[in-house]
Amino acid sequence: MAIENPSREEMGKILKKAKRIAVVGLSDNPERTSYSIAEAMKQAGYEIIPVNPKVDEVFGIKALDSLKDIEGHVDIVNIFRRSENLPEHAKEFVEIDADVFWAQLGVENEEAYQFLKDKGYTVIMNRCIKVEHSLTR
């Protein structure tokens, strides 16, 4: 079974509608990809919620240990973790009932994809949110 992402047009609509992005695996190291991409999305006007039990804060925002610690609705969960970690994040994602599960470039997992699609969620894998945002503005 192949992973099928929404069309670029659909991704554009998702990004135009979204306000809050929980970034799982967000590093507090400015040299890490997760940091630079989340920073760009923050500068584009999104509220960024750092989710990483190994850091205290990113961009002056307190980091949370898990998605379940987030208060309020989340539009996009953007994952910067290894592909084999996606199934555990998919289960947490369902528990908080966020809108879109988005795994960064180079990150995909068929088990997590199928689990979420079977529940009717929008799933994007192996795509960079910053690149898609820049292409759809």
C-alpha cells in the first residue's frame, strides 16, 4: 500500500486554514532542521507548540512532553522524529483529535499512515511543511 498525500492545492488549503502547529521533536538547537523550519512557520504567523521532553523551551515557549499535554485544539501535528516512531505519535494524535498529521521530509511509516487513514484523518508524509507553505502562498 502506497502513501498518498493530498494534492499540493489541498496542502495549500490546509496551511491557509491552520493556526496552531504542534512540532514533535522540535530542537532548541538553531542548527537543527526542526528549529529553522519551525522558526520560519512561526515568522509566517503560526502558533508553534514545541513537543519534546528533552528540551525546556524553544523560541521562549515552554516545551511539552507529549501531545496529550497540549491545551486546546491543534490544527497540524508536524513530526520531526524517525519513521519508526510514527505509530506511537499517530496514537497520541488520535487521542488529541488534531486535524492533520504531517511527517517531515524523509519521514514516513505505512503502519501509522494506514492507522490514521482508517480513522478518516488527513495524513501527509515525507513533505516539508516550510516548502509546501512557500509553494502555496
